[in-house]
Amino acid sequence: MKTRLAFAALATLPSVALADPPDFDRPGAGFATSVLPVGTLAIEQGLPTYERQRDDGLLDRTYAADSVVRLGLGNTWEAQFGASAWNRLEERGGGSRRHVVGHGDSSLGLKYAPSGTDGDGPFTWAALGQVTFADGNQAFSNGARQYTLGATLQWMPDKDHQNTLYANVDRLKGRNTWTLAPTFGRSFGEHWMAYAEVDAIHDAQDGNEVQAGGGVAYTIGDHVQLDAYALHRIGSHGPSVRAGLGVAVFFGRKS
């Protein structure tokens, strides 16, 4: 659903001239502490995301083509539309194997960033509230509506270093899942950026989970970014590996 929306949006923008690009939310935990300029659009697409998990003697591999469409509303606000149009689950164990293909849940979000379109100050922050609807196929759905509230705090000691702290809570079926994730990034020249990340997650039902890893991003011109990342589990809970590739494209109007 989301990918179709993304390509439909691309098809409607042949006459749009490109403006100065903002920060993308991909990759890494959290999101940019700035919003898009009013009336501009960004599409951020996973190509796809991979997750591996072993539980109760079963080995699951999941692939998800997750998408986010961002729309600048003006001043300090931004709307976000998310979904995963294509997912694949491969399950092995107990002498059997199966695979399922389908689409995931969709979401609506509203982002607030006091710094507006400029998130490059020494200290900036942003908040994002989301509602995720249980409209995906059964194998890829939460099974109920989920409410999310997150915040990213960013500190840039100089133009080459960027440190963030991401905090988030998901409420699903009366239970809360908390996430706290520090990220440490560095720029290498005009096009490359690399970062290290630790995700600490507490789930009221599944217990504690820690993931550690990092990623890189490469800009092509001023309006396209490619990224890659990988996280590995520390401890006994949660997916053993999370990894992915992605692309982000910004569309805007010249003033």
C-alpha cells in the first residue's frame, strides 16, 4: 500500500523543482530533529529490512519493504504516512517449513520540531506521535491499534559529529514497550556518514532486549541518500540480527 502511494506521488511531481534538502529520518534509531519545508515531500524506502529470530525451536526470517512518506505542513510541523506493501516470512523447524507473503500495517504520524526546517544547531529536539492501524495481513499485523510517542534529542559539538538520544514508547493491547537508543555519528567528507547505535528495549510481555550495531549513508547529489545498517542481539531475547538497505528522496519547490 505504502509503496504504491510512494510511486504514485513520484508520478505526480514532474514539474516540481528541487529545493535545498532537509535531514532524512533514515537510517538509525529515532528521526531527524527538523521538519520538511511547507509543501515539500520526502519518500524513504526500505529495500528491504531483514530480521532473523529463533524461538521455540523455529527459525524465522522476515523481509519487509517498509515505506515512509513525509509531508511538510509549515513552521514546525510535518505529517508522515507509513506502511509496508510487501513482506515475506520464512519459517523453519519441527520438520516443516513454510513461507507467507503479504502487506503490513499502515500508520499516520505527526512530527513537531521547535527548530523547524533547521536542525543543525548545537542542541535540537523533535517529537513524533503515531497511530498504527491493524490493517495488514495476519502474519504481519500487530492485531490491534498501536499508539506511539517518541522523541529525539540531538547534540552536534561540531559540523562533523552528531550524537542523538532516542526515547520511545509503544502502547499495544494494554502493554507498553519502551525503547532508549543512543547514537553516535560522524561525517566523512561531503557524501559519507557513519554511526554506531545501541538499542535498549523493555517489553512488558517479552522482557528486555539489547541490540548494537551501526550503519552508513551516502548522498548522491543533494536530494538522494542511500543507506545500509545492521544490528546484532546482545543477550537472549529478541531477533538475533536486524539489517537493511534503504533509499530516501526529497522533492521540493524552489522559492
